[in-house]
Amino acid sequence: MNIAIITTNMGYGGAEKQVCFLANGLVARGHSVVVINMNVYGSFLREHTQAYDERVAIHTLHTHLPSPFVNIEWIAQTKRILQKTHREIVIGFTFTPNYLAEICGKLLHIPSIISERGNPFVAIPHTWSYRLRLGWINKADGGVFQTEGAKAYYAQILQQKSIVIPNPIVRPKDIAPIQYNPNNKWIISIGRFDNNEQKRYDILLQSFARFHALHPDYKLLLYGSGPLEKQLKQWAKELSIENHIEWKGVTSSSMKMMAQTGGIFLITSDSEGISNALLEAMAVGMPVVSTDHNPGGARLLISDHENGLLAPLADVEKLSHALCEYAEHPELAEKCGKNAQEVLIRFAPQKLLNRWNEYLHSVIANKK
């Protein structure tokens, strides 16, 4: 197959990781893959560019017109690339690439697939311009979603042609699974400090403060960076926990860090697709606590009290209680950490690549 994948940028976000995973996996199977980088953020995050296989051809778009006319340049340049490289199918990752894939697919009479990796109920604004583009996206020839909940956002006609394929996970050979150690008094959380309405760091800090009042020997390790960091530090000071938090910055390998550090993983988001950080924590054998965030990613990963602990959204009492359960019952933490590693089987890369491969073939065949 001759495949094109459209992405907003080449940075370190969850969707960008999946673009790289899919492109590398498909070329390894003998397919021709072109990645079209819309370059939305310019040189931003350049140092975090994903590690692409050298056989993946990367084309970066260059725009000069002001918004909203930039869409004209995106469409014209993408159309030329698809024609010149003789693509048979085009895949978009996230909203704007999805729209671009569908428009160019229709113009060139090749099938288009959209891929939603987050929570569209939150990520897509309710404005006329977004609703207009959503109308086009719903006309795509197929869709790939992380969860059934995310798929349910779109029109029935698209849902009927779509499939659910979660993110893959693999634990590198140089990373050993951990054995839960109750002497490692760490609560670990990882994420960008840029959207509290989604990540709910206010809830995370309040939950830790309540937990810490009962277990004062624990510390909170926060990995990440972003414009909210100053606000988070102010909240920590107001909760009198500033001396019990370590601000660790961005880690180059979150999975390796968690395997070396141990402790308990905590995520308090209201909205996620499937959190890569949560998936990686489970893969190394950490006991995890997560909100039952929309549209169902945590629920897909976690069976409560079997391989992790689930708590309702924004429920400080239930979240702090879950942390206490692990701290006071190390046998539960050990069991959940051990069982959590089953995600390595459920979400094995080759298994998910097989599903992508079969689905792409079926969409091309249905278009003929």
C-alpha cells in the first residue's frame, strides 16, 4: 500500500507518538509511507521530534497566508504531495489533519481515514467553523478511535465504517519490571502543565494533601513543564504541601524513570484518550490510581482493585482514599502492579499493527 499520514507537528505528544509508531510499523511491513507534517508549531518542540524510520518520507508544509486562508495553502500543498507520491489512502491524526485528509481524499478520489486519539467531546469547540469542518470529517471513508466513547461523538454513518484500535505499549528489554516496595514513599504523576480543565492538577494537589495528612512520610514527584507551573506551585503553597513536592521537569524516558523510582502512579484528569503515562506505568508494574476520565480510556485499561484503582472525576476524598489503600495494604499494591503488566499482552504493538493493516486494506477495497 502507498499510505499518507497527516499530523500537526513532529513533537512529543501522545498523537505524535502514535503517528510515528504507525508509520514505522507500516514501512517495516513493506508499505510505502509518507508523513505530511503541517508544521503548526513551527520550530516549537523541535528537540522532541519522534524517531522515524529512514524509509518514512517526511514532507513539511510551509504556509505564508494569514488565518483562515492558511487552509487554502494546506489543501493545495497536501494535494500536490499526494498526487506526486501516488498515495492510495490518506490518514489524518487529530482534528485539523482529519479535515485536511478528508478534503484532499475527496479531491483526489482516494479513501480517507480519520483518527481521533483524545476526547472529542472536550477537544472540539462548539463554534460554527469547527462544526462546518466536522461535517466534512463525518464524510470520511473510515475512522480509527481509541475508545468506543470517542467513536460515539461522530455521526452514525462514520461510526458504522469505523474501528477501535487503542495505543500500543511495549516495555524495552533494558527496562525491568518493578517489584512493589512499600519503602518507596513516592506518588508520581506525569504530564504537561498546560490545561488544568483537562488534567485537573488542582484535584491532584488536593488529593495528595489529604493523603499526606495521614501519611506524612510520602512525597509527590511531578514530572512535566508548562505555563501552569507557577500556578501549581502557588496552589501547593496554599495547601501547605510545597515542601513535600519535587518538581522534576521533563523526563526523556518516563517508563525508565518509573521503573527506577517505583512508588505509586496517580492521574487525576477529567479527560484523556488513553493516557500514555498511565499505560507506561502499568507496563512497568506500578500500582496506579486514576480517575474514570472521559471518554473511557482508564476504564478500558483498569479493572478496579484487580490491576489498579479507579475513582470518580474530581473526587478528592475517593482519590486520597485510593492512595491510602495502597499505602496501608501493600499486598493490594503488589497484586495490582503485577496484574497491570498484562497491558503488554493486550496492547502489544504487532497485534495492533495487524488490526491497522487489515483495516487499511478493507477501506481501500471498499472504495473500489
